[in-house]
Amino acid sequence: MLFSATPMHIPDGFLSVLVSVVMWIASVIVIAVAIRQLNGSLSEKDIPLMGVMAAAIFAGQMLNFTVVGGTSGHLLGAALATILLGPWAAVIVMTTVVGTQALIFQDGGLLALGTNIFNMAIIGVFVSYGVDQILRRWLGEDLKGVMIRGFAAAWGSIFIASLAVALELAISGTSPANIAVPTMAGIHALIGIGEGLITLGALSFIFAARHDLLKTGNAGTKSQKGLLFGGLGIAVLLAILSPLASAYPDGLEWVAEQKGFLEAAQDPAYSIIPDYVFPGISNEAIATIVAGIVGVLVVLGIALLVARTRSRTETKA
Amino acid sequence: MSDAARLLDPYQPHVSLLHDLDARVKLALAVGFILITALCPPGAWPAYVLLLTITISGALLSQLGLGYVMKRSLLALPFILAAVPLLFTTAGNTWLSFPFFGTTANISDAGVVRVASIALKSWLSVQAAVLLAATTTIQDLLAALRAYHLPRLLAVTVALMWRYLFVMSDEALRMLRARTARSGHLAGRKTGGRLTWRARVTGGMAGSLFLRSFERSEAIYHAMVSRGYDGEIRTLPTRRLSQNEIWLMIGGSIVLSMILLIGIMTGG
């Protein structure tokens, strides 16, 4: 298999039927909206464009780079597709990619496909769009702005989608929330940096070679306020929901807690915020939410810092 | 056949009953199989064995060979890591305990049942999906999806994507080869630059791949227009399912429902 399986494609067997069906319905609704939006604005020229771009995203996932030892990072592409094609076309393109991965390559399940589409093609695109549009106001259209926006949108899309994966697994009862959420969030905070750097590299190349492609969305999309708030809303909702779920994992954890296993499992040496609970706040749920948000801000800050230093050395060079 | 096509296309050309079966029937049965597998409660071992019998029969009927199907179906298993914590957090009688960083970790019997069930169900579902993909060409699969009312825009995007996937994949493989050819290795010296630099270079390659796709899509559009493309994609009408095929689907759903019943009766 050429496309390394990221822990983002949920296989069949890991989701309850209820979760699968609900997520299928949600995905079908959003895809229907996307098709309706595109039918109005799509020119006949955009159809081959979307097909070939889907192929490029697929093939682009082959481009990998060594991270450490045997592990390697590669592109998922939701943010890049959103910035280059506009949000609705990106939803269709990413749906095509995720659907083909499941149907043809067994990368992600068929019953789980609705969920995978929702995570990668809908959350991924909406969050990218929201982040990109918000930052566009502050950062402008120069190279540095484009690079920071690309990085933040890519990182955010991966990170928030991974929270959704963790929550879906937790609701299905396949992975306890208090372990799934921190683990998925932690891994994807790192994977997101790889995605961000590749997206940033791709955008700076396109900025140099075909600047016109980056000027306000292609495939006939103007800035859409509802979509922007939808994307940011999903991000904030998941950032709040997942630590909540993590604080109240479904029942039965006392068995493990009795034996002191969870404390051992949950106390990694590098944790800055002990047990995902913020010290000094008495209500556990609120403290967990605050801890989650602070965690997200810290990682986002680091990510932005990296992007900034990168773009600074870039402009010097 | 291009490099990428050999690596990518899971379709295995053989002459077999399963290959000859209409894609609509295969798709419905595969999805039904996966749905029933998902609905089976944990620990329903007899039902799992019956489901496994179906996939094994499929593997033999399809001329693919058991080895091929089993090997490909193991791909999704690393995901089982996500369920491993259940071994410890599920309530039940202690099945095994071992020292873990100064404390003892207890694996409960119920936890083992749950994790083993998830792994088995996932494996069974992937086998069904492998059988479908290996015995059906994407053109047939797309026609079947269209018959089940997949929106035209999606179908056309998938068809075009598949048409150019190998072209773009070959492009990506060439880029990777070019990068390897220009990257030196010296024994005992650190090579490859910094991580962020490597990621940026990969990004540049991805950007270049995207740009070539943009330009290629324009050429494709011009070629399509030159042959009379007007925004409408026309396909042959699909034939109606035969009586036998409909009976096969009905029979399949009855068998699957009975397996589910057995699963509900035997599962915990």
C-alpha cells in the first residue's frame, strides 16, 4: 500500500451503527448543499479542474518526507484544496478523495465512510476556510500572510478533525474518551505541523509561480460569512466538547482508577498541565475546558512562531 | 501500464463468478455484509465464524486466492491500537495482571472480549471491501453508484480523478525520484538538512504538482470542448437487474439477517 494509513481514516468495526448512520446523514446533507452551491456558480471548465485536482491531492499524498527514523509525514490536502478551489469545491474534491480511498483502497471503512467524509472533507475544509478567512483580514495578501494562513489553516484542520475522530470513537465505546482525546490531539498536533509546513511550502511555490491563483478563491466562490462562522463554530465546539468528554469518560473507569492505572497512563513526563486539569480552578469540567483551550493556544502559538521564523528566513534569503 | 497503475489499482483481472456478478449486486451485498457485521454484538463468536465463512467462500469463488484477500485485509489492523485501552477500562473479572510503572495493570475478561470483537469485526469488514474492490473495475463500481443515485457531479469528479490519478501519480513518483537523485548520502555525515526544510521542499513539490494539474486541467478542458463537450457527461443507460440477480440480493439479505439473529442470541 502506497498511502500510509494515518490514524485519521476510521476502519469499519470501530464505530457504532448509530454514530455511523448519524454521520452519514450529516455528510449527505452537507454534500447536497455543496452541490447546490456549485451548480449555481460552477462553469463547465471547473469540472475537469476538480477531477484533476482530486487526482493531484491523491497523488500528492505520495510525496512524503522523513520525520524521524522510519516515520514520515505526508500531505492530506484539505487546507490546500480549500485555499486553491474555494470551500464548496474543496468539499466535493475531498469527498471524492476520501470516498475513493475507502471504496478502492480500503483506507477507511465503508460504513465508516460517512464519518470519515465528515471529519476530513467537511470539518477539514470548513475549519481551513474559517481560519484562512479570519487570518486574511489581519495578515493581508503578501507572501508572509499567505504562508502563515496556509500553515494555520492546515494545522487547524488536522487538529480539529482529530478531536472529532476521538469523540466519535469515544461515543461508539471503542476508545475511552479520557485516553482517546489526549492521544489523538497530541499525535495530530504534531502531524498537523507536518501538514502545515507542506501546505506552506506548496503555497509559497504557487505564490511565486502563479500568484493569480491565490487571489480570492477560485471555482466561483466569494467570501461566505455563514460558512466562515460554521467552520470556526465547529472548531470551538470540538475544542470545548472533547475535554468535557475527557473529564467525564463513560462510566466504569473507576475499575482502572482503583488500580491506579489511569493515573500512570495519563501522566506523561512532558505534560505541562497536569491531568489536563488547570490548577486553581475548583470545578473540574470548567478546569478541563480551560486546560484544553490553553493547550490549543500554546500549540497554536508555537506553530505560528515556527511559521513566522520560517517566513522571516524566507524573506531574507 | 504505468508505474503508479501497477502500484495502485486493486482490481485483479480473473475470470470468476464474483467477477461476472453485476457491480450493483456486489456493492449491495458488501455494504449489507459490513452493516450486519457492525450490528453483531461483541462476543458473538458463532456469527463471526459464519461471516468469515462467507468471506472465505468469496475469496475462493473469486479466484483471488485466500492469501491475497487475507494479506490485504490486514491493512486496517494497526488502528486496533485505538481500542487497546478498553482492555484495562472495561469492567469485569481480572483476566491477567502485570506490573506497570510501579502499579499493576489489570486486563479484564470483558475487555479482552470487546477488543477481540472489534478487531475481528474490523477484519471481516475489510475482507468484504477487498473482495469488492478486487473483483470490480472502478467503471462498473461508478455505474453501480450512479444507479444508486450518487449525484452526477461526484460521479464525474471520481471518473475524471481516476482517469488522471495514474498520470498525476507517475508525476509524483518522478518528482520523488528526482529528489532522491539530487540528495547526497555520505556515510557518517548528517544529511538531509533540517526537518522543517525537508517539509518545505516536499511542500514545494506538492505545489508544483498542483500547478501542473491546474495547467493539465485546462488542456483537458480544451480537448473535451474540441470533441463536443458542453458541460454534460453522457453515459449509457444501465440495464435492469435480472430476476436471478434480484433473487440473489434477497437471498443474501436473508442469510445475513439470520447471521445477525444468531449473533444477537450468542453475543454478550
